[in-house]
Amino acid sequence: MTYSILIVDDNIAIKESVEEYLKILKYDVKSASNADKALEILNSFEADIVLTDIMMQGMDGLELTRKIKKQYDIDVMVMTGYSAEYLYEEAVQAGASDFIFKPFRFEELDLRINRVLREASFKKERAKLLKKLEKLAIIDALTGLYNSRHFFSQIKTEINRHNRYSHALSLLILDIDFFKKYNDTWGHLGEDEVLMRIEKTIKSCMRSMDTAYRYGGEEFAILLPETGLQRACVVGARIKDSISSQIFEPEPGKKASVTVSLGATELVEGEDFKSLINRSDKALYKSKDTGRNKLTYIVSKS
């Protein structure tokens, strides 16, 4: 991998000698004689490191460092021959990753650049790992849907958004009918096939702004922002009908089908997330109690 470095120094001799040395080391190098030119170059040059002098005409290297760190994810190394006037702490506070005093040996500069690059690589890998772990913490491993932990977080967020902007918010909760019997008959592999097929069905009926969750073992929840109850019921009915029309093959030559029951509600003014979920659950259980394979809605909190 070729790394890119931007050199910023108004001392032409130093700038050109450092540029020549770094090119010999196979870095992709550009240079600027002042901070303003450096910022202009960064608009089109993806530098991994900016190597800047502190004492320059116009904007100094510390101010340049602050501007770079505010706008870009780029490491900055600062150079100076004024050790008494500019301290290491000042450079670090400005956002610099390293600090080197002039005159320096090129070998020392190379070592420091490599250290900064190693640390940057480590930070990026750690950030990727943390992001992956965060994603795993909110994703159901089997279906790929968000899990109940994320559901409770997101429903609070959506209610807060409703309170700010008065946009409609609806909730669907669906449960697979007689799923224990299906599992007892066909085992976990047959159960997994159903859960994954239902996940695909739900996603095919959602808009990009809607979010679906594996709420429990065989329960799913769908949050529909900016959606009134009538529209939510249309989505729920489409999901219900699509699932009931599908044929599963839990074993070669064996065919089976499943149905789902749903509860639908729309958030009412002053309602909290617990009340909204409870109303959806009540609507779901009413669907169960009155025959299953149906959708029931409850309009108000009373």
C-alpha cells in the first residue's frame, strides 16, 4: 500500500529535500509553501499524513493542524526549530500526532512517520472491530433483523421524534400461530427456515424508513414512522397474506404452511413506549383469541 504525505514548509530547501527523500521511500508526496495552499491541496489530495512546519508566514502550523483535524481524518506531524517557544503539549492539544525538532536526521523522520502510520492503522482496525461488535449486539444472528434490545432503544427514539415533529408513528407486532407444534413436528431446522422466510417477507413489504425486529422467539415487531394506523394495517395485512400463501418443505416430499396473527396500534398524544407496546400486545392476543391468522387494531389507550 502506498501512503500519501503532504509537506507544508515555507523553507524551500527543507521542503524540497524532505520531499525528495520521501519519494525515494516510495511515498506519494505533495508539498505546499503555506497553510492556505495546503488546505487547497487537501480538497483533492487524500493525504495519510500532513508534515507541517510551525513557523510560517500567515497561518502557522498549529492553526493549520486545528483546521485539518476539524475537517479531515488525517494525522498531522509538526516540525519546528523553536523548542523553547513551542512545546510538545501545544502541538498535541492542537491535534498533532507527533512532534519533531529541526534539524532532524531523515532516518528519524522515517521512523516517526512509520510509527504514526502504525498507530493510525491500529486505530482504524479497532474502530472497525468496535463497529462490528456494536452491530452484533443489536442484530439477531438467525434472521439478521434487529433484536429486542435495539427495538426498545429505537421505539423511544421514534416517540421522541413524534413529540418534536408530530409525525404519525405506528407499531405492528406479529406472532407465528401454533409455532411450538410446528417445531415439535419438524424440529429446529424447519423452525429456522420459517423464521428466515418470514424475515424476508417482512422486509419485502417495508419501506426504507421502516424497521423490523425479532421481538421474541417467534414474535416480530415493525416500527412504521410517519405512518397512520390505516396504512399500518394495510402493511400488516399484506405480510399476513403473503406468509399464509407460502409453502414450506421441512423434509423432502413434505409440505407445510404457517400463519401469523398481528396487533396494530398508532401512537396517541402523551403516550409512552410501554403503553404503545402493551396496546399492540393486546391487539395481537385478541387476534389469537378470535381465530388467529388475522390482524386486530386498537385505536386508543382506554
